[in-house]
Amino acid sequence: MSLDRSHDPLHAEPSSSHAAACSPAQGTQVLLDSAGLLAGQREICIRHGNELYRLRHTRNDKLILTK
């Protein structure tokens, strides 16, 4: 038995309106690919001012940012 996930919002492909909303406006935002940011690692530390944050790529292909 296979599951039909065509109407499952957790497994749906991003809509074109969502992609447009996430696309950087010319000259105002920088778009970084997560694969390039993580550089093959599952977890990296990011310094923001005097704080350190941890960005983790989970087994479920999600990104989690924690302080």
C-alpha cells in the first residue's frame, strides 16, 4: 500500500507564489544556498554580534537554528 501525498501540505512542492515571495529582490537581498552554507556539514555555528547560534540540518531535511 502506498500513501498518496499529492495533497499533503508537508510534502507538497513549493508553490510559485511562495517561490516568488522567497526570491530576493534585485539588489536588496542575498540568496544563500543551504548546501553552500553548511559546506557538507550537518551542523555549523554562526556568530551574530556577541551571540553564537547553531544551524543544524536534520535527518528529515529540515533546518533548525538555535541559540
